[in-house]
Amino acid sequence: MSPGSRTGWTCALWCLRLRSAFRTILACSIVYTTTLYGPQPLRQLVAHPAYSYLTTILIVSDATLGDSLRGFWHALCACVQVMTLSILSLLLIGPAHFSYFISALAVALCTFVVALPGATHLMAKRIAFGQIVIVYVGTAIHCAEAGELVLMHPIQVALSTMLGALASVMAMLFPNLFFYQKASVAAFLSPYLAYHEVRDMCQKYAENARKRLNFYSDAILSQDSSAALGFILQAQPLAQVGEKLLRSIKHKQEALMWERPKLRNILKPTCMDLGEKLQDIEIPLRGIEIAATSCPSFPVALIRKVQPDALHNMKRRIHDKLEQLERFAPFYILKKKEKSLDETFWPLKTIFREDLRAFFFLDCLKLLQENTEAVEECKESYSENGSSHGSENQSHGGIKWSWSISCIIPSKTSLLFAVKCSVSLGLAVLLGLLFNEREAYWAGLTIAISFVRGRQATFTIANARAQSTAMGSIYGILCCFIFHKVENLSFLPLLPWLVFTSFLRQSRMYGQAGGISAAVGALLILGRRHYGRPLDFAIARITEAVIGLICFITIEILIYPARAATLAKHELSLSLGALQECIKDVVLFDNQNNMQASIFPKLRQKQKKLKSHVNKLQKFIEEAELEPNFWFIPFNGSCYRKLLRSLSKMGDLSLFMSNKIEFLSVVLQRCEVDSEDLQKPMKCIKNDIELFKKEVEPSLQCLQELSSKKSLAVYDKHKIELGTSPKANECRGLETEKEEVECILNSFLQHSNEVSDRVGTNTEGEDQKLKSQVIVCLGGLGFCISSLLREVREMEKDFQELVNLENPSSHVIV
């Protein structure tokens, strides 16, 4: 990355963080002025400013107008749920009967009821959990005051919550006057919209894709290996940035729907969302990356046979589409008649082994051009509605999206989540009340906003919250000591602190959990009054927070006793099984039949399943690297990451392979040649693919069985270790293994050339076009076969290293 681009990236990052901090400061300022300087009747109604701040921080962090509108809706849903449950329970039992134990039991039961439905958004659940804690802890503390407590206390909690939610929306409605890089007057004067965020990220992704294409193309066309390596190294960090941009675009599209609720109806039913369309650009770019990084030497001989102007024309046409996406301008159709894409490949007549990488590169380049043109339909639908920023019909849309009947029935995951939340909060509230009645709120509130469905890095999150709570509280105490004579200015030190926490939220060490806790820790001391001595409050709150975190960790471990390392091992086994299923269903059809129409959609579903397993494996690896080892065997993160890279690459290659076989199955049906003349080499290619599958599947099955064991060190009990299984012994010798791979690949190339000779024998345009399509596709298919065979062998070596590290006394011979 050049110094200029690095400076621009740093400037953009600072603007993004400062913009987020500015909106947070605006929202907190609204809460501050309302709770301290608002009319007396209003201040009596919003009697819990601490929870107003907490709600604000939860909603406004890295949010847009769509995010804040969604957060407002979730806060409203939480208020309705909690008010209904709390008022009914207070009327039935009576506030005077709420002892510590009854209050903790009521917290647990109400939390279970709120957490159980699968339709409710996690944000709504978190806000409701906090409200439940405040309502019942307040009832336990003031149980003697049975008069107005039944109705007023839940109403005050609900209004305090809605104040924080409303402040978040108002902060997002403020124009983009500061820290905004766009020179457009409309952008400066408009609210902070997810539309602008998605547009900017699409532009950045288009620029990113264009640069990566340039680097990889320059590497392939390079005449020098050292120069090619330099281009590839420059493209690697851009690939990581591109993946992050795609994830951010998909994340922001839900907020986009809240700003423009009719978008889903405007988009055509056959058109995927913009994130999915951009993913169609990312896939061929990954293929081009695989082709460039697998070239042993440069220059690539086959590229010389392709017309130079043709490759530049292809690259320019892709650039035109990406640059238009970068400007977010409407796509247009080039009026100048250019050479057909398939004419580029007409000079290619024969497939040689050393040319497979180049064939794969050309095929991916062709796919990239087709997919950049396919983005047009979805992006035009997106752009046509750019001026529609209203939020009318939002409540109706939110109900439609959130409350489908199919989501109301609780699943096993929802049941475990409800049990975990109810037991944790009930126990935290009980212990908090026993330790310090006045500050018992914080034992429950600290963990109320920490719950997630499924597993999480429990120790890491608890550590980040504890440290950040202490850090924010100490900062607040110091500022109170400095500003004790000018109490009205005590809010000023919060401004730099909120800026600091906006950066803290994006750090690896603290993350969102730590950043939110640090911001709330200081706000509760500097943003309120009449809560006692700041030092006493800070000590009591930190202690209560630790009590809550201990309950949180204990119940989390009891509910999910398996370590992340164990889950990573299990997910690795599932990923290998999903990869086997994808390869098993790769079948070449040469005749029209019903089976062909059904196999490829099922195969695409299996590839999506494989991608899902790989994403989960990555999550568990990251979590396992963060969790403490205690008395367990240390987690070998480097080995698992090698396996993850191999699985991800094999998943991409299997996707390309299935696409090429599907394309061949369709194209070869249009060939006007003698069926007998074509059937023989086609059957030979089908046999070559079957031999490839027989070579790969036993290895993957052995690896899956090995990874599914409780410990990789017990392989000697099961006779499935690499190099000793009966199936693997047939071709496990090094020389024999190479001969098998060479035999499969050479046979495939021979039969592919026979097919290409029998296709497009006429010199007419359509025949030559068909011939070029088949040649390039078969060459790309050959590259996928050779690369998958090579990756399987690399994965076996990685497994050998993993087994030896977990059990040094035993060694697996591959």
C-alpha cells in the first residue's frame, strides 16, 4: 500500500470514528439536558437517567438513521413486553411482598418469557432484560412504598428507555456538517443515512475490485517472476479489505430497509440484494487470485497466444462497469461494437497441462465480466429509490418482518438461550441485593446487555467488560475531583472520553463490549447527580459488576460446557463432510434428463452449507484462540488456520468445478455433431471425473473421521490414521501417489482435447464460439481437478502436524 493511499485510508478511518463519536455525543447531550435541566414533571417521569444513557449507547454505537429507527422500534417492543409482565406481576403479588428472593425469582421468570420467542430481535431482548432488572430490584428496595409503585415505577423505566431511544434517532437526524468527506451539498444537509453508507462502501468495494484486478492481471501478464510476486503481494491486503467491505454492506442492508421500507417490494423478485450481487464479483476475483498465486513461473506461455487487444478490451469493459459502480452512476450499454468475448479465445485450439492456470484465469475473467454486467439490474433498482428517505409505514413493516408465525415457535437454541438468561440474571440480582441493596441494579444490568444466542468468547467478553467498567469509573472519579467546584461543567470531560471509546469499540483487545462498558462507566458518574459520593458509587458498582460477571461466566460454562477448541474440531469434521458431499455430487451429463435439472440446484445448496460450516469454523477458531487453556492441551491455532485456508480454497474450487461442469452439461447438448462421435470421449471424461472423486473422497473421509474423535491423539485406536487405512494404503506411497495424480490429469487432458476436436469443426462463427467456450471451460476444469488433488495432500500434511503437536509421542506418516 503506497504512502498516499495509506494516508487516505487513515484519514477516512478517523473521519468514520469521529462521525460516530459526534453522533454519540449528540445523543448523550440530549439525555443530559433533558434529565438535568428539563421541566420538573418531565424529570420525574424519566427518573432513571442511567438506563437512558445505557439505551442510547446500545443503539447509537456505529449506527445510521436506519439503525436508530430499528433500535427505537426494538425499545418500544421491549417496553410493551416489560410493562405488561411487570404490572401484572405487581398487581397479583403486591409490591410489599417482594423480598429479595421473590424479586430474583420474578426477574428469572420474566426474563425467560421475554427470551423464549425466537422472533424477537436480540436488541429488544437486551433492552427488556435491563428494564426487568430495574423494575424488580427497585420494587425490592422500595417494597414498603406500595402506593404508586405498581404503575409509576414500570412507566418511569419505560419512559427513561424511550428517552434514550428517541435521543438516538434525533442524533441521526442531525445533518452531516462535520467529519463528512463528500462535497455534495445534499449529503451535507441530509441525515446520517444507511443509504449513504452503503453507497460509499459499494464505491470503495468497486475501487478495491478494480485495483485487485489490475494487480492480478499485471502479475499474469508480467514477463518477470519478481515483478509478478510484487503485484500479488500488493493485492493480498486489498483482498482482506474487500471481504470486510462485503460483510459491512450486508450488515447495513437491514438498516437500509428501515429507511426505505418499500425497497424489498421495488426490487424484482428475481433480483438478489446488492450484497449478493457484489459477492458474484468477489467469487471470480478469488478465482483469479488462485490462478495468479499458483503460477510457478512467469511469463505465462498461453497468454501470448491470446490476442493482446482482446485481453485489454475485456479488462477495460470490466473497468468501465466497476468505475460506474464506484461513481454509483447508472450503467450504460456500450454503443461501440466490440469483438465478442468468445472471439478472444478462438486462437486456443489445444489444452496443455502447463496452460491450465491460464485457462482458469481466462475463464474467471470471462465470469467476472458477465457478473459485473449482472450487477446493473440490481444497482439500477437501488439507485432509482435513492431519493426516498422517508420512514413511513415503518411500524407496519417492522411487525411484518419481525413477527412471522414460523418464528414464534421456540427452537432448542431459543430454549437454551432463555434458560441461560433467566438463571444468570436471577442469580446476579439475588447476590447483588444480598451484597449491596442500594446498588444491586448493576449486578444485573452489567450482564443484561451481554447475552447472545449461542456461544461466545465468555472469558474474553467478561474480562473486557470488567476492565472497561473500572477504566470508565476511574476516569469519571478523576473528572469529578477536578470539576467538583464547577459541577455544571462536569459533562465536558465526557466529550473526549466518548471519542476515545468510539476507537476502543473497534479495537481487538476490548471490542464492542469493552467500548460500551467504558462509555457507560463514565456517563453514570459524570452524566448524573444526587447518587452519593462518586468514589463510593464507583467501588460499589465495580463490585456489583464483578458479581454479575461471575454469575454470567458460571452459567455460560454450565449451559455450554464444550470448549471452543472442541467445537472447532467438531466444526472441522462437519466442514470436511460438507466438502465430501459437494465433490460427490459433481456429475457430468451429456444427455438431457430430469436428473440433470435437479442435481445442480441441490449442489448449490450443499455449497452454501459448506460455506456456512467454514464461516462457523473460522468463528470457533477465533474464539478458541482467545479463551484460556487452563489444564487443557493448548489450542494449535496456526494448524487450524492452515486447515481453514485449505478448506476455504477447496470450497471455492469445488464451486468453480461444479459451475464448469454445469456449463459443459448444457453447452454440449447444443453440439450438432454425431452423437456416437462425441459420446466416447465424453464418457471417458466422466470416468476421469469419477477417478478423481475416488482419489479425493477416501482422503477426505479419513480426515473427517480423524477430526471427529474426542482427541486427535487417539487415532491409533481406530485404524483410520493417515497412511494406515486400507483404502489409503493403495496410493499412499509418495511415488505411487504422484503417478496416480499424473495418470488422472493426463487422461483428462487427452480426452478433453478429443472433445474439443469434435466440437466446432466448421469455420462458422457459432461453431467457433462453441468450440472456444468448451476449450476454456475444459481447461479451467482441469485446473480445478489438479488444484483440489494438491490441496488434499496439503491438508493431509497439516493434519499430520496437528496430530503430532497434540500427541508428541506418536507420529503419523503421510
